[in-house]
Amino acid sequence: GAVVSQHPSRVICKSGTSVKIECRSLDFQATTMFWYRQFPKKSLMLMATSNEGSKATYEQGVEKDKFLINHASLTLSTLTVTSAHPEDSSFYICSASKLAGAYEQYFGPGTRLTVT
Amino acid sequence: KNQVEQSPQSLIILEGKNCTLQCNYTVSPFSNLRWYKQDTGRGPVSLTIMTFSENTKSNGRYTATLDADTKQSSLHITASQLSDSASYICVVSQITGGFKTIFGAGTRLFVKA
């Protein structure tokens, strides 16, 4: 159990367009979901934490208008990169936790975003 | 400052050999420590999770140790396989009214035939 999926796994988009990434917990209800960004050969950087039904909490330096997060249900969270630019190209990973907080996080396989 | 430092940054070993990865942390108050394996282009996969009272935990050929007094953890890999080539990330959670998670930079392990 505790499988998390992400869709799409890879996406290429043109500069100025918006891209939506989905994160789903397949076999459990996720009270809390996390979104991370990872640059090559670097560790994960937490972007935001979201609890179902409430607004996401963004980390310092992360633009909430740029990275829109919606956690509409206990099994689905979405990250929308608005007006994407080449510097937004990165590996985006979500994780989900069964309980409030981050005691045990189950990670998705990641989404590679390339903005041309 | 809450930090998680891992060493070495990278490591090359021959297939079949053992290796040990280190994780030192200054996170307080401590909640739990987790080791993850991350293959290139994939999300992290949990190997072990330990709370304050646990000294060691095994998962197949992976054995993690925790010394909460010295704030050190290690991940020992026995009889390495080519598929062990990956990044190994140490993650420490802190209780601060809620949970806060601090990631180490990871150790990149290369297993050669």
C-alpha cells in the first residue's frame, strides 16, 4: 500500500504557457500533500505543504501566484506552474502523508518539466 | 540552525562490497529520521524510518543505525548490487507545533561491476 502517482511524468511546454501536474494517492487518503522541486544533483527543496480543503502553505521564496496548488480531495493535489519560463524547468516531486504533518511521506515518481 | 549533513558526497564501490553512508544532524527537537533511495529521474523510496528510541532498523541488505545522543545515523549496505547505484537521502523531522522536515543533500553511490 501507500502508492503515489504523478501525471504527467514528462512535459515540454512553451514559455508563457501554464502547466498542471497531478499528484494522486492511489490506495490511501492523504491528509497532507507536499510539493518539492529538485535541480540536477541537488536534494529536494520543499515548495509548499497542502492540507485537504485548505490553502497551501508556501515556503519562503516560493511565489504562490506562480505555483498554484490545489488540494481538492483526500487523494488529489495539483500544482499549476503559471506563465512558465525556462528557469522553471525542473523535476517536480509530490509526496503524501496519511496523517497531518510529515511523519511518513510517500513520494510520487516525479514530473520532469522542460520549458522551451 | 537545523541541518542535516551527509557524507561522503559521492562514493564508488565494486559490486559485492559493503559500504556505509553517514548522516549527522543538528535538528531539535527530534521526531524521526528516515533514509530514502532515489534512482535518477525517480521519486525517493523509503528504506527505513527510526524514532528516538530506535537504535537500528534493517530492510533487506540495508541497515540503518541511529545514535540520538551524538545525533548521528548511518546506512550500511551489504553485498552491494549494481541496482544499488542511486542517491541516498537522509531526512530528519522536527516537531515544532507541527512537523518540519529537513533533507540532507544526499550521497550518490555508484556500484561498478
